[in-house]
Amino acid sequence: MRTMSTARRRGVGLALIFMLADYVSARYFTYSDVTELNTANFDKVVVNSDGVALVHFYAPGSPQCKTLASKVNSVAVNLKGIALVGAVDCTDKESAGKLCQRYDVRSFPAIKLFGPDRAKNPYTGEMLKQPSDYAGDRTSKDLAESVTRMLTDVYVSRIRNLADLKELQGSGEKAGKPQVLLFTDKEAVASLYKGLSMQLRRGLEFGLVHSSAEEVVREFGVESFPTVLVLKVGGGVETYTGESKAPALREYLLGFMSSGTAEGVDEAAAAADANGGDKAAAWSFVRQVEGLSELSALEAREDLALMAFHGAEGEDGCKAARQAFLAAAAEMQAVVDTLLVSVPASDLTHGSEGAKALTRIGVAVSELAADPCELQVILLPFGKDKADMDMQLKYTGPPEGKELQRWVTGEIPNLVSELNDLAASEFLTTDPSEGKFSATPKVLLFTNKDEAPGVFRALALALRGRGNMAFAWVQANSRGARGVMESFKPPRVPALLVVMPTIVPDENDPSGHKLRFGVQPYFGSLKFNPMKAFLEQLASQIEMSAGVVHDADIIRKTLPQITNQAEFQAHCTEPAGMCLLALLDGKAAGFEDEHKNLLAAAIQQSRSGGALHFAWLDALEHKTAMQAFGVMASDLPVLVALSAKRLRFAALQHSAGAEGSKSPRLRPDQISRFLSDVLSAKIKTEPLQALPEIREGDSYSDVAAGGSAGDGGDGGDGVAAEEFDLNDILSEEVEGGAVGGTKADRLREIEEQLKAEEEARKAAEKKTKTKKKKSKKSKKSKAASEEL
């Protein structure tokens, strides 16, 4: 029998060891940052949490699971503190096997997404989270985005002014919650802040202050962004100075929560569910008022309003009845404007004006006077001038949120279309704004119900006129909607999708066009509040891109009006980059459209981080400024691209319309083309003798007073218009002098350039004179030859 040599035995042994190591590594893997989940901790950290989670159900022996594990681990690292990323070993029957059965895991790897909301099992009463299956690409980026899409900013209050701040502080003090304020120069709420607001909302109030809310910024002396402040209950302000990462900030904020809430954030969520829902949530939308001061205004406006009346006075009056209504309202959600009204005794007196007003809307005044704590719930119907309507809507059902919601939504007008194969084409191609918006989003609800759910109708009513949106529902199991279902393929039913129709060229027909549909799925809970928050954010983005902005602070910051020299310097001469100054007639019929188009362009530039900044001037109030740019009243509106440091400008005037027709006013396409020409240096500029002076009492009373364009714009000194690279100006100003070094260097460079231009001009004049002399000599020579 032949024996193996020692060296060979050693080589074979090493090979076996390496093979075994490869086998072990292929069969088993470990996570470094992913939370290992089992039956002992799953409900606590996933089901009872107010946050969101991605869970990887795996089998250690699966090569596909091993490949995916590194990507899941990467997501866990990036979202640490923002969302839970967990893993369940389905081969461990003792500690995790039941979880895989509960969530119907049949193949590996499986990824399931758990949103923030729970629902009660109607058979067992157990609170559960119903996950959705992840079906996207299995890259770290796509996995992370699937989680961040589930985050919502519904628990973050926008603080635009001191009144908003006072409201947040008031609700926080009442609930015994410290208030967290994030001061930022970003428009959108960051995923980090969304995640923390969701996880810690039971112990803290969260607010966001944009840098444009100047009075709030000044109130706290905030000088840099982002900054996080905590307003403690009872007074006192703390500034967060730690690292800008979720785990550190979360740990810091937990220190401000009451010990019981902080120690059991997830248990608090479970307890709230057991008690019938999140009662504290009602504080965010139910207005508690004393007296009937708001009744006349509510009757005059169009929207519905739900009012619960009681006759007790003081904070402790009818406490049990008020808390019962708040609990029901929290479960009902903010489907309509909701008020809890304390009626003073004087308004319950027979024959009083208050008693008459209450009787008019359906309140039984004598019964309320006899039993002040027996709440009477009245719904003011949809429509203006409700006082003239012979319509009284009084709730007589049980004090339960679902029943209350069903009753309220039953009175909501139907602004929702039913979408089927026959109606799809017309609905999807109709633009409600008739071209005023570039986007025409269609909000589609896929459901198995045989009518539009009341919550969806409430959503359509609440968002009517916002973001050019149109709402429709699809009966998923209907034969007449098979084509719609096949076209959009909702991930599940019920599901909410936002469809964005876009007109694109038809590759099969060079002269034709076709529709292409972009689809944005909604991954959150199908409840009113989170759906409304999602759609409001989308509507705001669409409106801002079209120049439709409701926030006065954003308008003032993005497109400020210049009324004096100090404002001109602040917005046009001091900032780096190019100033786009619009000379408008504030009293002209087309002013609003001009302002809207300019605001849209300004917002787009601001978002892209461009160095163009916008401002506008009521030109007829500032004659000197008009003359500086060589503009007459008949030229308005005019958009000027101004380089204050170079003393050069270029102007865009509105296009002349046909005689007798309305003249187009600074259309979006004109503005866009002008900005493109400015940025690509495809435009001629004119020199300015001096920057214009903006002063009061300088109105343009005489249309002819502006003179001709030569009065100030083309340089009456004889300097001709020239092609000048505004892009060069832009780069120098953006870099703050990097091209020319110090300020003295840049002045020297400008002087040298002007000197060079002067020398070139003199050389050109000398050349012209030389040609003239030669021409004269030639004429003299010719004359002499003719004489001979």
C-alpha cells in the first residue's frame, strides 16, 4: 500500500481546510449592524414601534441570502437611528420559526416593509402591523429608498411665524411635552428628522423653522443652519451641540422625555393602541375654543366644520366628556375642521343672541343648559353662507371614532371620479389648469369596495385646487377596469398611486406625440392624516415649480420687492452672482401672471443652487432706475440681468402682440430662454454709467420722461453694445474673487481690462485715420494724373 508523502498530506490538508472555510462562509454569515429579531423581541421593536422597519427573512445556507445580507447591512448602517433594519433566521424554529409562518414567508430571501401604523385583529383583538412585500431592485440604494418613502413629516409642524410657534408651545405645554425645533435652510424635511419625530412623538413635539422665517430665527438668535433647540416644559431652552447623526440626536432627545415615556417608547405605543388609539394626536388638529366667536366665520365659509359643544367652564370642566370626544376625534382623524367648544352660561340663556345662533345650527340649548357635559356634536354642511341653509346635521351615534368618521364623510360632496377602461383616456389626459401647470397629477385609489371610500372623498375635498390634482378610484375586481389594473399594476389592493402623465415625442411618428405615465406609489398607511401629508408635500412642490406659493416668507425671500437703496444693495449688489431684476408695472392687468412666472423661475434657480438671484421693482415708482436701464413705460415688463460689479446688463422685454390683442407678458418660455442665454454667454450686454438709485418720491408721472434707450442704457458716450461673457462674470462672483485673488487684485484686473479696451479702441481709430489719409493721397495722385 502506497503512503502519501508528508508534504502532499500537508497540501491536501490545507486544501480541505480552505474548502471547509469556503463552505462555512457560504453557509453561514453574520450581521454587524442589523438587529437580529426573534419571537422574544419582534413585537416590542417592530410591531409596537411608531417607526418603520425593513426586515430580511433569511436562511443562512442560501447563497442569495448571503449576497443580499451585505446590502441589507449597508442600509442598516445608513439608516441607524432613523428606521429599524432587522433580520429573522427562519431556520431557527425555536426562536423565530413562528414569525416566518405568521408573515407567510415561503421562499428566501424575503424582504418585508413595516410601516408605522397598526390595526386590530377583529378576531383576537391583537394589535398587528400588516407588512408589504418588497419587490424592487435589491441594491442598497433601492432598499434604503423603500424605507425612507415610508417616513412621514405629519408629526413635524411648520413654524412660519411667531403665531405658529405659540401654537406649538401651547399644545406641547398642555400635553406636558418639550418642543424640539429644527432650524434649517432646506425646504424638505430630512429623513433623519422624520424618523425621530415618528419614533418620539409620544413624548416630544417637533417643529421645523425655515431660515426664511426671520422673526422666529431672531427670537432665538439662531445664526447657523442646521441648529436644534429644545424648549423645555415650564421654560428654558437647550441647544444641541452633538454630531448631526440620528443615534446621537435620538439619545439626546430621549433625555428630555419623562422617564416612563423614554424608557418605554414602544410600550407607550402599544398602550395607546390598547386604549383605542393615539388620543394625543387629536391635540394637533382639534381646536378647543371658548365662546361662539368663530361661529359666524365658520358659517360664512365653504368648508365643512365639526363642532362639539359643552357647557362647562375651566380646564377641569366636563373633563371625561371632552377626553372621550378627543379620543373619538383622533380615531376619526382630521377629515374636517374640528372644534371642541365651551359655551358660556350667558349664551345658554333663553332669548340671548348666543342661544339663537346655537338653535339655528341645531343645538338643543335647553338640554345643554340642563346637562352641560352631555356633548352635542353638530356638522356645519359644505357650502357658503350656511346660515341661509335650512339644513341641520346633528350626530346621535355612539362616541366612537369609526362611527363618527362614517357619519361625517357621508356628508362630504363627491369630487372623486370612478375610473374604468372607458373613462381612463379622458380622465388621464385632462388638464384642470388648462396649461397653467406643467404637471397634471392623478391620484388613484385602487380598492375592492363598490364606492369611493369616505376618507378618500375627504382627501379630495381637502386638497381641491391644490397642485392641479385630480382624484379617481378604481374598483379593482371590476371587469370594466381590467385594462386600468393591467396598465398600472398596483402592488396590492387597496393601494394609492400618483400618476404623472407626460407628453413625449412618438418614436414611430416623428411628427406625433404620445402620453407616458410616471407612477409614484404611496407606501404609507391608508389613513387620512399620512395620505394628506404626502399629497400636500407633492402639491407644494408642483405649485412652487409653477410659481404658486402660499407661504409669504418664501415669496419674500425668493423674489423680494425692492423699494429703496438699502434693499437694492442687499438683494442685487452685495450677493455673489448675477442679479435678475424685473421691472414691472404693479398696477398692470398682467402683473400677477408676470410675478408668478418670475417666482417659478426664481424657485427653480434656488433649488438648483444656481448663482442667479431674483428681485423685482415697481418700475413706475422709480423713474431713475428705468432711465438707468434705458427703459420707458411702454417697454414694461422688462427683465434685466445685472452684473453690479462689472456695471453691465442685458435686458429681456416682453414680446409684442398683434395689434388689438393682448400682449404676452414675460412668459415662462421667454424667461427660461433668457436665463439659458445668460448662463451660456449667448447674449449681448450694455454698459452702465452708474448703478441706479432707488429712492422714494421718484414716480414715473410722465410716460415720455424716460427718454429713449440712449439716455442711459447704451452709454451715450459712444461705447457700442458688445458681446460679453456673462458666464465669466458669474464664475468670478460666485467664487468670491478666486479668479482675481483679492479685491485689490480684481480692481487691478478690471483697470487693466479697461485700459486694454481703450488701447484697442485707439488702435482702431488710428487704423481708420491711416486708411483715410491713404484714401486722400490716392485721390490727390489721381487728380494730378488727370491734370497732366
